[in-house]
Amino acid sequence: MKTVQIEFSKYELVNFLWPELIEEYGFDKARKIVSQAIDLQKNEWD
């Protein structure tokens, strides 16, 4: 399995992507995507 390193601190949080994520993946899947991104960001800070 390939590991990808992303430095999330370079990016700014935005809320306008929510409608696009929900439209594309549905609410539950979009919520999981965002939750995983937040978890990854927290791990990056540790």
C-alpha cells in the first residue's frame, strides 16, 4: 500500500464544499470524508 504525505497546514478550511460533497456522495459519505480529513489533519499536528 502506498502512503501519501499531505501537509494540511498549507490549506485553509472552507465551508462552501459541503453542498458539492453532499450532492456527489450523499450526506453520510460526505460526513465520513470530512471526518477522515479532520482525523488526518489532527495526526499531522501530533
